[in-house]
Amino acid sequence: MANKSICMNVSSGCVLCSVSDESISHMFFHCSFAVATWSRFCGRYMASPPASLPDVVARCQHLQGPHAPRAVAVLKLINQAIIYSLWRERNARIFQGVSLTQEAFFSVVDRRLRDRLLSLSLPSATAPSPSLLELYFWFLSPYS
């Protein structure tokens, strides 16, 4: 039996913004769709969206305060959810011809984050501390 390869003719352009060629850096950090997503979900801990994955890691490492370990866990989850969701949206547009509006995409990411944070939240037996979901809401709010 002959080995047949399946070829797809996929454009090199970004399917999320249709402005630039797709690259890892563009799709996850510089595309207007990605920038809007980062801005929406990281309002308090970032003055501007990250420019790269090392930038995201550095921002997590420099977080300080009494709840820093829990806050870092929430930030890591936000970062993972954004990158995963951008990848899924890209693939849905290419392989299924289905696309979400920016608002619908925000809702999907928000639901993924809330569900995951609720599944991880455990009551604290020691000093009262905010739940992971409360920290998530804190990160969503802009600076006051």
C-alpha cells in the first residue's frame, strides 16, 4: 500500500486578524485579536499586553505580596487559558470554517477560567485568604 500524504493549502496570513503573516509571536502576542484578549484578562497585573512568552514568565516571577503564590497560580492559569484558546480559535477558523466574535471569544475564555478555578478552590484551614476565583476577579479589575 502506498503512503499517501495529505496536503492542505493554508494561507500564511494570520486568520485571527488578517493583517500580518502568522508566526508564533504574532499569533499569541502581537495580533490585534490576541492583544485585545490579553488586555481584557490581565488588566491589573499588566499595564500593557506581554510581548513574548518570556515576558509573561518574568511578570509572574516578579509578583509580590501576601498572596503571591496563589496569585501566581491564577496568573499561570490565565496565561495558559489565553494561549490555549487562541490556538483553538485559530484551528477552528482554519479547519472548520467557524469563528467567534471577540466578545464570544472572551466569554469562552472566561468560562474556561472560572470552571477551572472553581475546581481548584479549596477552603483555607489557616489564615483567611482570597479564593483563586476572587484573585481572578481582582486581576480582571483595572487599577483603581
